[in-house]
Amino acid sequence: MALASIFASAQDQVTDTNKARMDALFQEMHDAATWGFPTTNGIQLGVEIKRFHVYTYLYDEGTNRWIGLFPPNGYRLSLSLKDAVGKDVQKTKEGEAITTPVGLFAKAQMKMRAGRIQNGFDLLSPKYPERYENPFSLLDCFNMEKTGTNTLMVGATLYKKSNDGGIYEIVLPPVSIRVPITQSDIDSYRASKNDAK
């Protein structure tokens, strides 16, 4: 009996240590991102850029698990980039492909998924940032010609099912993040694309 008690106590300590580590990792993820403010229904969009790879997160600052609908990949984000003098930078095909506007087809997909399977909703755990859209390369998404500090604007819209069976939008405040780009960055990117051919 004493051994069982010691084993149970050791298990509790391991569980507490693992939870503390996970909480620290999630806090680190949260702190590394730039977040849209204020929240909408307690939800925020976050953006982190690492070596021109863009990571997007959702964060539920509430205490209850948020239940809603995410659009399919490719329909989740809106993106724009302004160069150092404030001019819009043109999107590439890749940039257009990951920012397809949500239309009737995407809404029908969300409604079918929500109605077809019992657990067809998307959940957000409170207080833990969760990865949203697949990471993407900023340099793949825009025709970068000029150096300087650019401003990336990322937006997202979530959806909820309404009582009448339809779905309605929840527009999250966009995230604005400054991105310095040097000639060396542009040259390295072009060289890597030529090497891949």
C-alpha cells in the first residue's frame, strides 16, 4: 500500500512538471507573436515571422473552450504588404492562393462539415495559442523588388453556426508587423529559387 502511495505521488509530480513545461512553451509561443488587438469574442489572431516564414496563431483569452468553424486552408487569411514608402507590394500566385476570399463554396464546405459529423466544429482551448493557417514564406507571396522596412498586414475571419442553420462571420482585428528586407535577403531568395529549378 505504501509503494502504491509513493508511486501515485511520483506520478502527480511528473504530471505537474510536464504541465509546467507545456505552459512555459505555450507562453513562449504567445510572447514571440504579435497579436491583433482588441479581441473579438475573446479571440485574437497572432503572427510570428522567423526568417521570412510567417506563422499564424489563434488565442482564446477566455476561460471556456471556444467552439466555431474555421474556413478551409487557403481561405483563412487576408494579406497585404506595403513597402518602405507605403506603396502596396503586388502578390504572387502563391500569395493569391493562400488568401482566396470566402465565397459560397467555402461556406458550403464548412456547413457540410459541421452538419455531417458530430464533432464537425473547431475548438480553441483557452489560454493556449494554436497554430492556424499553414506556415508560408513571405518572399513567396509577394514580388519583392525594393529593400527597406515593409509593413505586413494579416487578417482572419472565423465563423459560427447561427440558430437558423447558416453561418456568420467573426472578423478578428488584423495584425500589423514590420519586416526589414535587405538586398542580401532578396538576392539569397532569388538564388535559392534558381537552385531549385
